[in-house]
Amino acid sequence: MPRFYFDVREGTRFIPDADGLEFESLDAAEHAAAEAAAEIGRDRLPKSDARDITIEVKNEHRQRVLTVTITMAIHRVDPEPLPPRA
Amino acid sequence: MLEGAAVRPRQVNKGVDILLEGDRPPECTVLLEGYAGRYNLLRNGKRQITALHLPGDFVDLDSFLVKRMDHAAMAITPCTVGVISHDTLREISENHPHLARLLWLTTLVDGAINRRWLVAMGRRSALEHTAYLLCELFVRLEAVGLVTEDSFKLPLTQAELGDALGLSNVHVNRIIQELRTEGLITWRGETLTVEDRRLLQQLAEFDPSFLCLDREPR
């Protein structure tokens, strides 16, 4: 089975994958990357400065074959609305 | 101590089921060598490993009283298992109250471990949860003499570790890279070395007292 590498970028932080994992196809690797991106996003986005998590999937020659990005966007209403008049 | 009462030792190959969900075994199985896991399968094929067992552990003490298995158990590595019949366990529990208390304690410790897993799975980050599981395995293996110079055998694949943590294997892969980069562990082949036990335990908020490994009258 082909080996894929899953490097994770969380804002400015980069966590390279030294080991890689075997998947039967690129489709299977894509599904695994999507699942992991959602999990990592839920885990990391609310408590770090990073606003997006990207998983770069590379093939056995370390060539990038796909990326998955999860973004959290927070928009505050500015100016804050005034309380309604009685 | 009860391992001595286990009879009919047999080998179970890696990945093979020791028991299936729904079985009604007439005996309880004790793990003598190797690592085993209890698990439940979902209809979509996903698996949750609900407990990891080490030499000396029962993989199904519950079958003595519950009768019908509500989970399966499989050999994570090649295992040697023995059995103690329910009749023998009944005799032990009726005639040797201190051994009955020991069996009771075993189920309580299993329950305490399950609670820790639940807390970690529900409320902790993936990094803290993984650190917790490694601390737990370290202390349990140390108690049975299977830790040498802060290293122990961790023969689980990342997918199996993910099934125990409730995380995808790519996520587990990222967590392992982070624990390694932070200098907390190294994991080569099947050997996991805890490089900084204090920091790992601190990250995991790990206090081993729930495992009741200290000797005191019970």
C-alpha cells in the first residue's frame, strides 16, 4: 500500500510528519486527512491564536498531493448594539 | 495471584478474537502474556477499544456474573491466555473471602480506569488524553515488571491507538510527532521510551493512586 505523509500547519506552527501512514488509495488518504483536520480543528482552534489548520498530504516522494484546510472565523458586531429602549 | 489458578494455557495469534460480544463463556480468561483489548464494533465498521489489558489481567471477569459478554476481546499482540472456570470462581468467592474481595477490587479498578478514559475522552485535549494513556500504561506495566529504563513495549499500531483514544489515525500521528518534538517520548518500532516522566505526568494531570497499586489491607 502506498505511504502518505500528513504535515500539519496550525497558524505559524508546523508539525511535520516523519513517519507517514499507509493507505490503499489517495481517496482513503483524503478521507483520513479530512477526518483528522476536523478533529484537530475542534481541539486546537478555540484555544490557540491559529485561525486555520491545514493538513498537507504528501506522497511517498514527499510531493504534495492535496491539502485540507479548516478555518474558524469569528465576527463581532461593531459597534456593539445598544440595549433596546423600554 | 489468581494467575496460578488459570488452567489450559493456549496461544492466541495477533489480531485474533479471544471472545466475541454476545458470547456466554463458562469460564473467565486471564491474560498470561501479551497485550489484549476489549472492544465494541459499530455497524459502520468503526471500533472503539474500551480497555487495554496486560499480563495478569482478566479480560472478562464480568462474564462470571453478567454471563453474556457485552464486548469482545482480542489479542493485540500474540498472547498466552489461561482460564478459570466459573465453578472455580464460585468456590473461591464462597470459601475465601479475601480472594473474593480481591476479585471485587479488580472490577473496581477496571471501573476506575474506565472513568479516567471517559473523563479524558470527554473533556481533555487529544494531546493530554494521549499523554494520560501513556502514563497509565507506564505505571501498570511497571507494576508487573515490564518497564526497563523508562521504556516499555508498545506494540499497538497508530490505528489501534486511535481506536483506544477515539481519534483518527492521522490525528494520533500528529500527536505522537508533537510528544516527540517536545522531548516527552520516543517511539521506535515497538519500544516507547518516556523521556521526561514528570512533564508527561504533568501534561496528563496523572495521579496513579486510582490504580490501587500500593499495598494496604483491603
